Amino acid sequence: MIETESLILDKAKFSDWVEMYRNVWSQPESARYMEWTITTSEEAAKIRIVKTIAFQKEHDTYLIYEKSSGKAIGFAGVEKIEPYIYQEAGICLGRDYVGRGFGKQILQGLIQYCREQFDAKEFIYSARDENIASNRLAKSFGFSIISSEAKIDVKDGHRYNLLQYSLKL
């Protein structure tokens, strides 16, 4: 579990399927810069939460809960890419929770978690070049761009550049 001022990042429970479906998985805006497609039914959301729970048992990935309401409003995680080097494994918030400073809290929480739990020396953050908010977030933390890679979104064939940032810890 990772705790910030307004959020708790914790492992999913089956009952979270309702809020994740309503707040995140069914929202095209939430999937816009991500490599997943929206979930279009409650039954599909129930299947997705079961898969999420299984995945989270083996990975440092979490649902994001708003402290004030207790609602599941997104997901985030980290993964080791080399000794002492970790990267975010996606940060996603429901559209109603964007622009409230939560992205900053999540990124700070993930970085702190990697420092404290794994003695991380470097943290990698990636964002599509057109994702202005995510790029602004990286720059606000002092990240430096280390690469730009041309990619094609498998969902719609859209071409984009994936920017990769590094922060020495």
C-alpha cells in the first residue's frame, strides 16, 4: 500500500469492478493515451477485475482510491527494469479526477516507494508527446528526456512519439 495526502494505492478487491468500470474502464478519455481498450459491459468489467487481481498478486500495481470518498478512481504501478532502476507501469485516472493534483501525488508516491523499498537510484517515466499534462508532470519533477521513439497505437493506427524521461534519485 502507498499513501499520499489524498489517495491510497492498494490492491484491488472484486467489489472495485463497479467503480473502476464507471470511473475508468468505460471512459474513452481514460484510455486515450494508454495501451488498453475500454470495457463496454458490466460482465466484461467483472472479468477484468478478476484478471487485475491476479495480475496484482505478481506485480507492483495498484488501484488508486480517493481517501475522501473511498472510491476506486484509477490505477498505477512500477516495475524493475534493471538493478536499482524502476519505471512507472502506467498511471491512469478517471476523467472526473484529472486536474486535481492527483497525478503529482501518485508519481511522488511511486518514486518514494521505489526509493524506500528497493533503494532505487533512477526512475523512468514515459509519456506520449501529445499528452501535455503527463509531460508537464515529468518536467515539474525535474525529469530529463532520455529518448523519443516513434510508435503506432495498435487500437487505431495513430502514430505518436513515446518520450522517455529519467530522474536520478
